[in-house]
Amino acid sequence: MKFVILALFVAGAYGCGLPTFPPVLSRVVGGDDVRTNSWPWQVSLQYKSGSNFYHTCGGTLISSQWVLTAAHCIGSRTYRLYLGKHNLKSNSEEGSIALSPEKIIVHENWDSYRIRNDIALIKLASPVKISDSIMPACLPPAGEVLPHNAPCYVTGWGRLWTGGPIADVLQQALLPVISHSTCSRYDWWGSLVTSNMVCAGGDGQLASCNGDSGGPLNCQNPDGSWDVHGVVSFGSSMGCNYYKKPSVFTRVSAYMSWINNVSGNQRMC
């Protein structure tokens, strides 16, 4: 009982998954510009080219010093992580900060050929101060599997359409969860999708796109808080919005032991 009370106190103090400015949720087809600071755990992973940095993937802040992203986002480049961002073109957003990584840990069983264990953790060089614009996400209980058609939202600065430009302003889009039994059908993703993945979308109208990789699949709890259930992993090579080819996410709840072991149980929720 004492442990439960302490856990609730810590969660409430840091407010994981409870943004000061809640997102304005829309169920229209197509992505929307988000309300500023409504997804305060969203991170822009950026690589250095020349003297400038460029957005390459998304990420999720899960504590004051750890960011969750996809293994396929990580290479041999020099990276930085931008937190509290809304518009990537703005260099003067109040509350935003760019930090270097102290270390990057890719899952030891990451298989780029079969797209297995597509998950990585990045430790920030210094802890970030939690604020209205920068706040950690909550993560789901180990092993939790969402029901078919659960309403979740993908967020990111990915391409606005297949072959289109990267978004300047952070976008959100409703992506209902697709059950594993459906997503693994031969005319959907078949055996490429495992039980350690989550599928969402697939109606031919909306999906994650290039540049969203590594970012969160946000799903709301009954109490209003948000858990990040997925890390954007892959989609159809035929386009971002292809029928029966939903976006595929690494299922976070399948990797809670790994996340806790790597981060030293330093998550805030």
C-alpha cells in the first residue's frame, strides 16, 4: 500500500501523460496542426550536416533524461534532440531546448532485415527541466494489448503526403488500432507483423509517413492521461496511405523490461 501511494504521488508530481494544455482532438480525415505544447513529450531527433541540424525522426521523452525512439532511426551521424518544439522552422520558441545525447542504446536484437525489435533509447547529456512545454509520457503496463479500433493518435513532423514536404508544425492524426489477427492476414501485412508490434490505420486515407519514424502512438486512458503504446516503425513502400497497409509500431508494452533495465528504472511513470 505504501508503494502504491508513493507511486501515485510521484506520478502526480511530475504529471506524466497529462499536458497542461490538452490536445484538441479531431476525428476528421487528414492530419491537423496540433495545439502548442499539447504533446509535451514529443521529441525531434535531428542529425548534423555541415553546420546545421535537420529533423530525421521523432521520439518520446519518458523521463527527465531518457528518450524512446526507433532503432532504424539511429546511424553513425551526430545527433541532437530538440524538446518542447512546435514549429521546426522557428528558432525562438519559448520553452524549447536542444540537447546532445550522452549515449544511444539500440536494442541488442535489432534486425533491420526483418524489422524486428525496432526500438532504441537515448540518454540526454543532462536532465531536462520538466515544464508546460516539456513533460514525460506515461508508458503502458507490461504486456498490455489494445483492443481493435482503440482510438490513438500519431504525432510527428513527417511528410504531409507521399513524396510531400516535411511538416513545419507538429501534426496529429487519429489512427484506430487494428487487431493483430487482422493486421497479420495475408492481404494485410501477413507474417511481417509480429505480436510485438501494433498496427493502426490502414483505411487508405491516413497513416504515419517518412519523418514520423521513432515517434509516439498516443492512446488516452479513462482518467485522461496518455500512454505511448507504440514507436513508429514502418509502413508501405507503395505510399503513406495505402489500403490494408496500416502504420506499424513497435509495441512498447512488449519491451517494458528492456526499457526499465536500460534506463535504470528512472522513468517518471
